[in-house]
Amino acid sequence: MKGMHVTKWVCYAVGYVFIISGILKLVDGDFKGTFASIGLPFPELTLFLVAIVELACGMLIAGRMYMRLAVPPLILIMLGALYFTKIPVLWTEGFLSFAFNARLDIVMIILLILLWQHVRSYHLA
């Protein structure tokens, strides 16, 4: 493990988060209500698509495969999660509640952007 590059660990961590999130969305019925309550069109279909994308892209990132294709959809999902579920907290409960509730979303967006930049610079070099 001595020479293991930090990017591998970031891929494993990001992949883990999205794999678990995708699986949970597929097996936990509570997410149907959550997606319906935030006003998304076709909430059950949207939930299923988000879960499959999270699972598939998380697996690709954990395996460090097709990163250029796997990272952008997850960035969009995280931005959507911030917009639909965290921004309302900012308006109703204030900045500290928002910052606390959005902490994982913000960290995941940062890590995904770092992975995206790493993949782009690696392929351009």
C-alpha cells in the first residue's frame, strides 16, 4: 500500500458513497415519498433512474473505468440534490442548518470535480 496514489482512494470513497446510495434508493420505500414530496415529475421513474445512475457510475468510479462518462452525471445528480433538497433548508431554516444538511453533497461535488480535472489532465498529457 505504500505507493498507492491518493486518487485511487478518492475513487474508492466516491464510488462507495454512490453505490450505497443507489442500492438504498432501490430497496428503501421511503425514497418514493421523498421524491414525490419535492415535486419532481414522475417521481418513481425519476427515483429509479437516479438510483441506477448512482449505482452504475459509482461502480465505474470505484473501478476507475470510464471516468469521463461516469463523473458528469453524478455531478448533475448532486447539483439536483442541492437544489431540490438543501436550498429550501437555506431559505426556511438558515445558513447553519443548510451547511450541516448539505455537507456531504458539497464534499461529493468537490471530489467529483477533482476527479474530473484529474481525468481530463491525465488524458490531455
